[in-house]
Amino acid sequence: SVVLFAALWLFELCARRILDRSFAEHPLLKAPQYRQILARHAMDTVGLAYIGYMGMSMWRELKYEEIATTAHGRVYVYLPRFAWTCVCMLAFQVKNLLDTLTYHDGPEFIAHHVVCILVAVGALHGQFLHLYGIFFFGISEVSTALVSLLACFDEQHGIAELGDHFPTCKMAVGSAFAIAFIAIRAVLWPYLAYHVTIDCMAVIAEGSAHSEGIVYAFLTGLAGLTVLQFYWLTEILRRAPAELRAAMQTAKAGGKAD
């Protein structure tokens, strides 16, 4: 994880250097903090896209019928590629936690990163929930990669003027994110969270849990993350109509660069 953390930090540094050398005189990027914002979101997008790719790849290759016959099998099957994904997620979330504290993103982001760190550690201990983790720590990050890209246009966490210059791009990314978020996090997430809970309670009941404390802690963290999914869904539904109208109006006006 230390090596991966260093790799993420180095990627962000390289992105910042490229932006400094190539776009320091760009009207939108003259302020150094704007170039840092784009470098940070580039690192987030690439890191999450890789984790999402790992999840999709594992899902396509896994033979579920060979391992998903019992609750214990679903909870404790060991998947080497998922163990690697957990290491990647741990490094990524530690890097993002530090960034969140540095840039004052908000308490909900701090809570999200802390819970993800604890879940990653718990998943690595006792080969715990690797099968379900293909979704929760893999496929679900496809939507997060899109939100990291969309954050470039955000008024608080990105560059608000970027949407005025590239309204069509902002609208396309925003639409893709909304569709992915609803499908992955508002539909599949609670459905699979329910089945995780059922299987975890089953292994506790039969006395085959590696640690009841870790299982309960994981379920508590999962419940918290699930609540956050619905909180963010309400934010998307609240903000999307106005954002879409504004982007369409700017696009129709020709934008400033599209």
C-alpha cells in the first residue's frame, strides 16, 4: 500500500507539472490552485477507473457456480485478484483522506474515506467478503470515476468556469455519471448490501465467522455507506435538473470553447 500511495502521489505530481508547463497561461488555469485541482481529479479518475476495471474483469472471469453454494462460501472464498484490489483501495482511500483534510471537502467525505479504509483492512483480514467485494470495491467505482471527472466542473471542488467553456462535455459527463450512479449505487448497491447482511448473519448464527466483531463492524460500515448512497442520490436528483438546463443553455449559446 505504501508503494501504491507513492505511485498515486507521483502521478498527481506529474499531472501538475504537465499542467504547469503547458497551461500556465491558459485563461482558466492561470491560478496555480486550479491546476492543482485538475491534477488531483486526474489522479482520482485514473485510480478509480483502474479499480473499476479490476471489478469488471473479475466479474466476467469468475465462475460463481463453483463458489457461491453456501453462505460461508460466499463470505469466505479467497480471490487473489480481489486481495490486490483491496490493497489498491486502501492506498487510494488513504491518499484521498489526506486530500480531503487538506482541501476541506467536508465531513461526509471524511466519513466515507475512513469507513472505506476500515472495510479494506477488514476484507484483507481472514479473506473476508471477497466475492461481494467485486461489486462494492470494484464495479461500483466505475460511477465514482465519473464523479471524479465531473468534479472538475464543480463550483466548490473544481473550476466552475470550466463548464462555461466546455458545456457539452460537462453535460455528457454529468449524464453518464447520473445513469451509472442510479444503476450501480441506487439499485444494485442496496440489493447486494441486503444479501451481504443475510450471509454475514448466517455465518454468525452457525458459528463459522472468523471474528464476530469484524463482521458486525463491517455491517455497520456497510450500513453507513449505504445511507451515504441515498444521501448523494437525493443531491443528484435535487441538483441535476438545474445543472442540465444551465449546460444546455450554454451549449446552445455556443459555449466559449466547444
